[in-house]
Amino acid sequence: MEIVNFMGHECVSLKNKTIQLLISRSMGPRILSLRFTDGENILAELPDFVIDCPGSGPFHIYGGHRLWHSPEIPSRTYQPDDSPVDVSPVENGYLVTQDVEAKTGLQKSIEIRLQEHESQVVITHHLRNHNAWSVTCSPWAITQFKTGGVAILPQICEETRELPNRPLALWPYTDLSNPNVSFGKHHILVHADMTEPFKVGFPNPRGWLAYWLNGTLFVKHAEFDAQSAYFDFGSSSECYCNDQFIELETLSPIRTIEPGGTVTHVETWDLFGGVDCPRNGEDVRMLVERLGLEK
């Protein structure tokens, strides 16, 4: 187990010949860094960004990747995670487990497995219910990136003739006239150069989200269950952006966790180098085809 200090946190390094991740051991569960071995961290670094958790004190954003549970209710969602976590080796990776949240009775853990010879990571998120009663929620996987890039949000392409085919969830602060957002027929492009917050959510049967930054393309896949209900007006994918970071978020269907039970939510990450910035729908279409994002 290789230990690295990053942003003042004790981290475990997980790497192959292509990419490296830094997984915090001093708090979390969090992934604080993701980069090509000869490149820079593409995840946001936010050591001083703090929001308030009513009744529990400050929640430190830190940046990187984290696990929350939806729906978003500050007093339960923003539970501080500043305590050390247990990091245990598993095949090709680590299992990171925090203590049970005192106010929710839920316990978060993230299993991170890096493919031996590829720039691909499989992230399995777990929520375990330690209460004596059931809890209805949704595992919510959030990855924060540095600003300056472009997020690609695929939209439903099903032909429904006279019927609508693309629902969107919009937040009260979302301004559809924002010049940094391009709404296309098959994709939404979000340029991470915001002065005001912006967020959009949607059901995502195409199963992927992407973020381009300085020649690197990050892609995450998560399964969509068309037969299940999702929070936030049916959103399985969401994107939030402000002046300091941009987030790609995936959510599982709404689940009721029985006492002693666990629900899981799996993401697969891929990292591609030497990619030109996608500027329009045709650029995105060519990327999807070239990289096989919809196999």
C-alpha cells in the first residue's frame, strides 16, 4: 500500500502504467485525484470550500469524487465526512468504508478497482442501513472537475413522432439563457466557465456522461433502469456547475433499504488522451463513434 500526501490528506495510491488515482484515508470515502501518470489531476481541488450542514456543522467539499444519498436535504445529505476511513485491499483496488453516519444510520463505502492494463476504473458505491427501520433513498455518485472544460450530456434519441421524448429537470437558479450552455438535439454541451450556478438533470438511457479538459476526455457510465423511478423528476444523470467546479452526477433508482440491508450503484470510468475539444453536435457524434461510447 503506497501512501501519498495530497492537499494535506493521507492518501492511498492506486495506479497502473497509464493512470493514477489518490484515495483519501484521512477522511471520506473520497477519490481526490485522477490523472494520466504523465499528466495533471483533472479533479477539482477545493480545500477551502465549505457548506453548512444544519445541526451538524461544516461540510468540506474538498473536490474529487464522493458518495451522497438523494433526495438532497441539507440536514441529512451534507453530513460531514472528515473522520478517517478504513481502506482495505481488494483485487486490483481498495474498499473504502466510513463509520456509520450518526444522524442517518447509513454507512457509505466505495470499492475502487483499476483495470490492470487499461485506463478504466470500476467504482461500486454501497449504502448500508444500520437503523432498525427501513430507509428510502438513492445512492448518488458525484465527481467534481476543474473548470475550463466542456461537459457532454447525451440526450434521448428515440423517435416518437408527435410525442415528446426529452424530459429535463431544472433547478430554481438554472437560467436557460446562459451563454455557456448549448442545447442540441442529441446532446447538451456545458462550458465550465460560469459566474452563476447552473444545474440540469435528465433520465439517461444512453448511460454515459463526459467531461473534456485540456485534451483529456473523462467518461463515466452508469446503468439506467427504465422500469424504475428516480428522484428529481426522473433524473438518473445530473450536471451542476458554478464558478469553482463542475460536477457529473449519476443516481440509482429510488430504493428502500431494509434494516441491515445494502444497496449498490456502479459507475465505470474511462480516460482518453489526445482528444480535441468538442465544439458542436457533430464533434460529439464523431467522438462517440470513434471511442465506442455506446457499444
